[in-house]
Amino acid sequence: MSQRTEIYGLSVAKELFDFIENHALSGLAVTSDQFWSGLADMVHDLGPKNRALLSYREDLQKKIDSWHITLRGKDHDAAAYQDFLTEIGYLVPEPADFVISTQNVDPEIALIPGPQLVVPIMNARYALNAANARWGSLYDALYGTNAMGDLPEGRGYDAARGARVIGWAKAYLDRAAPLANGSHADVTSYEVVGDKLLPALANSGQYVGMNKNESGNLNEVILQKNGLHIAIQIDPEGNIGSGDKAHVDDVLLESAVSVIMDCEDSVAAVDAPDKVLAYTNWLGLMRGDLAETVIKTELLLIEC
């Protein structure tokens, strides 16, 4: 059992108390007394209401269990069961039609048709990977998976496979953001003149912006398809860009536009150490200082 700290009528696990005092409140315009007194007010106000609801739920469950036990072995009577559930208040009359709306919803939830990740926040590595999954390398995804029909072989870089990746990616650009004339595979340079991309797109509205490096040279062209963005990265000195006729070093796709950080893994985070771990990782994500060290080792198999 965790050690407890008594404060404002609350009995708080020491791990949680130390986390709030030493980490969560750091840098905030909220004092320790303000936090604990405010939390105590909520707990003392809502605690009895929550216990009453839990008691009501338990009473309903006992009545339902008793109903099934009493009728054990008999054919199920759906109509009688519905009447019973209505009688005990488990089912209530359907309300009249109503209209409900939302506001101030982030576009990643309301408007952008992108995928969503669900990860256990208790695992810092998973949480960081998910938070950084907004953009993903199309080149890496094609090279390292069977998306092109086969998996990579060997440990070194396969130049032939790399060429297939680049060809596949540029064919994808032809489908997602076709040029007014020709193919992305034939482009020798991307340029932005005024607010227009050259070579011109068949749908000029798909060009939404660009970035330049410190030297003022174009290093990224941003396109859009169905509300999701495509970033063509340009680097004449890059590993891939140096050998590409248009100096395209990678193509990034807007991937997981939102993430659910789930406060459970194989089991729910119910005790103080688990909760503090979840809160610590979340705090690190919010502050941008969550870090995790990953050590990779190779398993060497020797046949004798």
C-alpha cells in the first residue's frame, strides 16, 4: 500500500502528491494550496454524487441478476424482459427529437479525413512515435514494407529497390497531384514564382505553400489532396536528392492527424504508480520535453 499524504481532507498517494508538487505545478501560476484546495472542493462535492450513482448501478445489476436466476432454464421472453427493464428504470422512454451541435473543434477532428492512432500513454516510446506520426516518409514506407509487392532483402541498401521506390512515389504524385503537362518523373526542377508552382499542376489549387532553407533556396513544396498534405522535399545534397534529376530527397505524407493517448496498456492504470507514469508522460508531451532512450541490439545466430 502506498504511503499517503493528508491534505485538505484528502488522503493522497505519496507518488501522486510528489508528482503534483515537484513536476505538474512547476512553471504554472497555480500554487500548491490553490491546487489541493480546489481538488478537495471537487472531490467533496462530486464524491457523494458519484458514490450514489455507483450504488444505483449496483442495485440495478442485482435486480437484473436476480431476474435471470429466477428464470434460469426457461425460454427467453424478450417482451417481458423489456417490460422488466423499464419497470426497474434501466430503460427509459425515448426523448423527443432534438438538435445538438459543437463548436471550437480542432480541424484535425472535425474536417481533416485522416487516420487516428490509439496508443498507451504509459509507454513513452509509443507515445512519442504516435505524436511524431503526423508526417511520414513515403520513401521509407515503400522501401521497408511490402507495399510494392515484396519485402527488402539483405541488410545493405538495395539501389535497384531504391529506384523502384522513387518511381512508385512519382507515379503516386501523378495520381494525387497530376501536372498540367507531363509527369513528375520527368521534372528537372520545382520552382515557385509568385504564388504559382512550376511546373504547373492540372489543378493549381492543390499547391498550398513552400518552405525555403537558410540560404533562401526552395527546399519543400506543399501540395494538398482531399484535405491532407503532401510535402515534396528538395535537397541537392541529400542522399537521394543528390542523384535525382529534380533533387527530390523524399516525399512526406500527412499521416496520423490525431492521436488518442490511452491511459491503459494490458491493464488499466488504476494504482498510484501507474497513474503517475501516465500523467508524467502526458506532461512531457504537453511541455515538449518527453524523451526516451532506445537501445537496439542485434541477435547474432551462428550455425555450427
